[in-house]
Amino acid sequence: MVLSGEGIFPLSGKMEILRDPGGQLKFEQIRALPSRSGGGPAFAPLRGGFSPGFSTDVFWLKFELARDPGAGRAWWLVATPPFIDDVRLYAPDGAGGFRESRAGDHVPVRERETAHRNTIFKLQLSEAPQTFFLRVESSTAVTLALSVASPERYGELASFENMFFGLFFGMLVIAVMISLLSSVWLRQRFFLVATAYLLAYGGLHFALNGFDQLFIYPDQPALADHVVGVLVCLATGFYLLFFLTYLDPQRRFPRLARAVSWGAWGSFWGAIASALGFYPAIAPLVAKAQLGEIVLVLGMSLGMRRLDPHRTALYLLMFGPGTAAVFLQILRNVGVLPATFLTTHLWEVTVIFQIPFTAVAVLMRARETHQAHLAAKSRALAAARRLEQELEQEVAARTAELARTNETLVQWGKELGEAKARAEELLAAEQARQRAQRRFIRTIAHELRTPLSVIEMAFTNIQTRTDPGHPELKPRYLRISRALTRLNSLVDNALAEDRLAESGIALQKEWIRPSALVRQVEQQLLLTERHRLDLRLPADDRPIYADPRWLTLAVLNLMDNAVKYSPEGGPVTLALAREGHEFRLRVEDRGIGIASELLPELFEKFFRAPEAVALSRSGGLGLGLYLVRQIIDLHGGEIMVESVPGQGSAFTIKIPGEAPARQREAAETQPDPVPAS
Ligand code: ADP
């Protein structure tokens, strides 16, 4: 190629190529090789640019350069991109030999011919054509766009490029700030993903264009491959995550979205593998996966346009051109497309538009989130206000209810106080009445005692005198005698109750035989002609320890009731029994009986059943059974009643027959105790 004037002249289409798979050939051998030889390695013309794809082979390029007589001698050979590992130029030294110059990202910046991010070799051209050799070796994608430029023109291009990158990274920093602030402010995963995506992409472009090596680690060329590998994988992973969080495609394509998410995580694992130095091994796989993912993502985003037209449109605008450019670049890397301006620089041009779009997308999302936030807040506020009002109403209603209840309670309290006062008055009046009644009964009973004894004595006198000569008087005497007995029993009961109420009864217990008790009762009991006494004494007449006077009164009361409440007559049974230490006495009649609902009050003081009151000539005070129970209780026993109205009643008394041990011993020295009358 003959170079004239000033300019930048691409070498594509003007080179010959030779592939050395093992990298065995030395320059001396290469130099001696003819073009298009019959057998063995030989240079062959290279159509178009140099882009053989992923390969670790060594490639030799050969080209001829000459200059116009009017052109300057100094020219530059520029090779991009800068990530090729090792590039060596063999240029004629003017003395028939060749001089070797090294460049590439495996060569420390200091050792390169020019400290520039791109590979640049300085050339001295003569008017006569000279042959140059370029040896290229790399561990991943092999692709080089080669051109010869006059230093002035390249200087202009380089300053334009620098401005371009300045703009690019400036915008990137602004976009990162926007999304980072949004992520801090709105705390949503989307903004974090957007920030990470922008950082990874910025970093990747920084490294792919050789700035990393130039500015960050000029003396550690080994890092370059690792850094590019890690950033390629991270950028891919975050690109996929950004797509997932921005368009939310799982709404429409759940399975494909899952596949994309696996792709993202696969990329992150790839980043770890690259950091550990495995990038050369996984690079072809990464490139193929990227191609598949790009197709998938574009297809899915087209499919989302109905569901979410605005977002999808923005997304396609933002990523469509960039994705297409990346697609071209990957095709170049894998060797499908040659290294041309389109396949080398289009991506960067599209990315410069993509970044402000990303910032816009972030801002729009931030606005949406903020608005949703505000709407939710105002909804919550309205709900809270409603709740507050309801609560206030409820509180007011409850307070009113409480006030009403309080009033009622106060009213009740007043009424209760009045009722209590009334009840107390009534109670006091009743107690006074009872006291007066008892006093009256006691007085009457006491007063009756003397005239009764006088009458009894007079009656016995008259009866003794007139009895033998006047048998016709016998029934009358019997009636008088019964009336006297009834009167005596009334008086006895009244006086006994009075004593019980006033001072209580102090029992005077002694040993009495059951037969003696029965004799006492028989003597005092008056039966009518209609009644018959059925006596059942036990064979076991062991004495019992009891108060004979009070126990006799109790049994007499029961017997008296049996006679009184069987007005039609019939047998009155008095049965005694010993069961172990227990003494039992049962009084049974065939009289009017007692209604079962009256049984609970039967032993209450002054209780009288209506049937009993209705019976003529069966007067009573309702004290008998009350006294019986008191007496039996004092003896530590119990009383039971069974009754069927119209058929009769049976009262059973149980008292312990044994005395405490000491008294029993004393009793054994008294063989035949006699009950006191
Ligand atoms: P009263 O002086 O009326 O006989 P009691 O205390 O001895 O008083 O008896 C109370 C009431 O129990 C009687 O008025 C009667 O209604 C009822 N009563 C007592 N014993 C009998 C009985 N054997 N048969 C029917 N009713 C009886």
C-alpha cells in the first residue's frame, strides 16, 4: 500500500496471513517463506479484516508499505482493540534486517513503544515498498482492526476519542449517581440492579478500551485478562437482571424468565471463575451464551409490548441498538464477522445513548415508585382518619352508655339502700314480734303449768272415787285424760323450745336401756280406741348413753304426731333396733302423710302442713319436729322421714349407742340403769 499525504489508511484487504497453530515458527523462518508456495506453511491473502475468532494459535500477518515522495517518513501502525495479549511488529531496520517491537496487553505499558491505550507502532517509511510482519497471539478472541495513520491525523482522532470517552464516562457517573441515590432513597431492588449494571458496563468499556491498564495497573499486564473476563461476565449478569427487574417478564413468560435468571446467575459464577483465571477456558462458552441470551431477551421484550407498552418501548429504545451492536461485536469475536468499524465501534456509540436512557428509566421508575408511595400514604391516611372517626363515635357511644349505666346503678344503689333500710325495719319489727310471741307463749305455758297440775290432781281424785261405781263414765274420763295429755305436751314443747332459744339445752346423759325408754313413752302416750300400738323391741337391750328426759320427749312427739295425723286410726308402730354401735328408732303410721315438696321445711320451727291445719282437733304449734331434730342433733344422731300422702309416714332416728370409753367402763359397773323420768 502506498501512503500519500495525511490520513488514516485501513490495512484490511491488503494483508497476507499465515496460521501457526503450535506457535513453533521463528521469525527467521517466516521471513524466508514464500507467498503461495506449493506445500508447507505459506502466507495467503487475507480478504477483508483480521478476525479469526477464539483461538490460541499464533497468526502472522504480512503487508507492504511505501510512501509517496511528498508524504512524511513517520507513520503509525494502529491496532485496536487493545485487549489482544501479544502483538509484535517486525519492521525493516534499513540495513537489510528487521527490528522487533512489542505491544499488547501482556506487555507492561513501560515496555511498549508508545504509552497509549491502543497498540501503536511507530513506522519509518521509505518511498520504496517495504515488507512488514506482525505476529499476533491471544488467549481469547483474536480480532484486530489495523490501520496506518499519519501522526497528526491520529492525534486528531485520539483527541476526538478522548472527548468521546470523557462524555461517555461523565454520563455514566451521573447515571450511576442517579440510580444509587434512588436505591438509597426508595430501597428497591431495581435501583440497586440498575446501579450494578451501569457500574459493570462502565467498567467493561473502561477495560475493553485499555484505560484500566493505562491508568490503574500499568505494570501488571497479567491482570488485564482477568479483569476483562470478570467484567464481561458481571455486565452480562446485570444486563439480564436489569431486564428481569425492569420489564418483569415473568408475568408473561414465567419459564423463559426463569431461564434468563439462570443465565444471570451462570454469568456471576462465570465472573468468579474468571477472577480465578479461567476466563480463557470459558470465554467461547460465555460468548455463545451471550448470543442466545440476547436473542431471548429481545424476543421476550417484544412479547411484553402489549402488557406494558410504555416500558417496553423505552426498553427497546434503550437497549435495542446497543444489543444489536453487541451482537455484531460478539459475531466478530467468534470470527463470524470481520473487524470493521461497525463491528468494533458501533457498540460504544450506541452505549453512549443507552446510558442517558438508563438514567431516564431509573428516574421514571423512581417517579412511579414515589407516586405509588404517595398514593399508598394518602390511602393509609384516609383509612386512619376514617378509623379515628369511627373510634371517636364508638367512644362517644360507649361513654353515653356508661353514663346511663352509671345513673341506673346510682338509682339501684339508692333503691337498694331504701330496701335494706325497710328490710331492717321489718326484721327488727319481726324480731320484736317474735320476742313478744315467745314471751307470751312462755308466760302462758308457765301460767298453765300450775292450773294443769291442779286439774290433773282433781281429775285423778274424782276418777279414783267414781270409777268403780260408774263404768259408763270411763270413755269421758279417757277423753279428759287425752285432752290433759295434749295440753301437757303443748306446754312441754313450748317450754322446751323457749329454753332452747334462750340458753340452749345442756344434755344430762346416762345409761338407759331401750326397753326402759319405751316404758316411759308408753306411760305418757294416750292412744284412742281406733289406734293400736305395735311395739317391736330388739332382743339386744344393751343400754344406750343418752339424756332420758329429752330423748323421751322426742319419741313422744313423734308418737303423738303419728296418732294425731292418722285420724282414721290404724296401727302406730314403734320399732327399736341395734345395728353395731348404732341405736335406731322408727315410728310409723298409716295416716294422712306429707306432700314430698313440704319435706324440706318439715323440721323448721312453727311449720305446719295445710292438711294438718285443716284437721279438726289436731291442734299444734309446729314445734314438735323442730324440737325432735334439735334433740337428735345434740345426741350426735340424725333423723329421716319417708312419707306417701294418704298412705302414712315413717320417721327414723339414729343415734350412736356407745359412750366414750371412760364412761362405758363406768357403765359396766352399773348393771341395770333406770332412766330418769
Ligand atoms: P304440730 O304441733 O303441728 O304437730 P310438729 O312440729 O310436730 O307440729 O309437726 C309439724 C307438721 O308436720 C305438722 O303440722 C304436720 O303437718 C306434719 N306432721 C308431723 N308428723 C306427721 C305425721 N306423722 N303424719 C303427717 N304429718 C305429720
